[in-house]
Amino acid sequence: MLRTVTYPFGGVRAGSQPSQPVPRATRLPLAGCAVAGPVFLGAGIAQGLARNGFDFTRHAISQLALGDPGWIQTVNFLLAGALLGAGAIGLRRLLRGGAGAGATWGPALIGVFGASFLAAAAFPADAGAGFPAGAPDAVSLSPHGAAHMLGGMVGYLALCAAFLVLAGPLAARGHRGWAVASRLVPLGILAGFAGSAATVLAFTAGAGLGLVWLAAVTVRLLADAAEDQARIES
């Protein structure tokens, strides 16, 4: 007879039977974190390739919100923010009752990260480096440009912190390699941001790394939830 053992985020170790199923109302919102990054990056790359004068080595994806077609990137920010917000709610439900900082702070920090995308939509970046075509470079940060940068900085610092605290639940589940990676990825994100002085592409790579790893961690948690559900139904 299998022994019931409950672990952080409602999961169990191999060989144990989960104490309760993970409801659909938890899994569906959590999927927001899994798709937010790929959708945001895919839409941004597609726009960057299509927009006249846009250069990934000189311009940030945020600047795609400028100019006549900029509404597309604004919608992209809003969609990512909404998906991440839903994902934070799903993560809170999944980790509810778990011990440690991951259960308490992980969802809140992902929520802050999602809010930073909504702020980016509300406060567009400044023009610069010849984009949009014909727009003069900003000689100093505008109020909305400063708000955009501040929101992004706070958001990505929150994401880095979220990876650090989520390493605990991942390790408790038995995913030691995932836990180690979650502690290392923030270094890659910050290194990319530090390298932005040399090329904006480094900044984009650092930001993209954070979005991709968040998607990967979410898929890992969703896979665990599906395995637990299968054990209950078998």
C-alpha cells in the first residue's frame, strides 16, 4: 500500500500517492507562464524582422511599441502581462500549503514581473539609435521612458528572485538539476543586462533567457501536476 506524502506545491515524490488532485482551475492559469515568454518573444522577433530600420543589435524590442505599427507591440506587452498575472495565480494555488520561501514569494514575484509588462505598455520606451525611422533621438530620458526602464528593472529583478526561491520547491520534488539551474539563470540574465553597454543584443538575450527559463520551469511544474493527476485517476 502506498504511503501518502505531501510536498511543496501539492506534489509528491516518486513512489508516493498524491494527497489530492491538482484542479483544472490551477493548471490552466499556470499555463500562462508557460506560453507568455514564447508568445512575447515570437511576436517581438517577427515585428523586428518586419519593421523598417529595426536592428536587434541597436534597438530593444520595447522600442517596437513606437511608430504607427507600435500598437502591435503594446498589445504584446498587455497580453504577456495578463498571461503572467494568471500564471502567478495558478502558481500560488499550486504551491499553497507548501513550506519555504518558494511557496510564499514565488507567486508574488512572478506577479510583479507580470505587472512590469503592463507598465511597459502604459509607459513606452524613448526613441533612439534611429528608430523609429525619422524620429529624433531623445537627448535625455523622458518621464515615460524613465518609468519604462524602472518598471523593467524592477520586473526582472523580481524574476531573478523568483527563480532563486522556486529552486526550493523544485529540489523538494526531486529535480535537483532544475534547482541548480534556477539558481544560475539569474546570473545569465544579469550578465546580459550588464553587456547591454556593448550591444543591445546582450540585453535582449538576457531578457529572453529569463522568459524562456520561466516557461521551462512552468512546463516542469505542469508535468508534475499531470503525473500526480494520473496517479490519482489510476
